[in-house]
Amino acid sequence: MIDKRRAVKNGRRISERTLAFFTLICGGIGALLGMCLLRHKTKKMKFRVLTALGLIVALIAVIYVVHCHTLDSIYSRLVAG
């Protein structure tokens, strides 16, 4: 929201490198919401691709956490039982 507001007011912007970094590291969910709700960076193919990659990274992280939790739960039941 900050970058979009600054873009509208012709203020000092957040660099594309910084936006790309946080899109990949933080999962891209916020970037996707910003693109859809605020219509921000929607014409930039680079950000469309980075957002998709960020969403894939987030999905892999969620699957990993759920999978590890499930395996730990199964293992603890086997050992206890």
C-alpha cells in the first residue's frame, strides 16, 4: 500500500529490487493481494512471475510444515502405543 500511495502522489518509491526480494522471501501472498486489490505492478511481467514463484515458495513451506507435523504426530503415536 505504501508504494502504491507514493506512486499516486509521485513520492519517493520503494525500489523494484526490494519489492521483488520481499515477494520471494515472504511468499507472494501480499504481493498478489496488492496486485489484485490495488492494481499495483499488474503490467510488469517480472512481478507477475515473481508473485507466482513467491506463491509456490509459500505453498511448499506450508506443505512442509503440515507434513512434518503430521509425521511427528504419527511417530509419537507409534512410539507411545
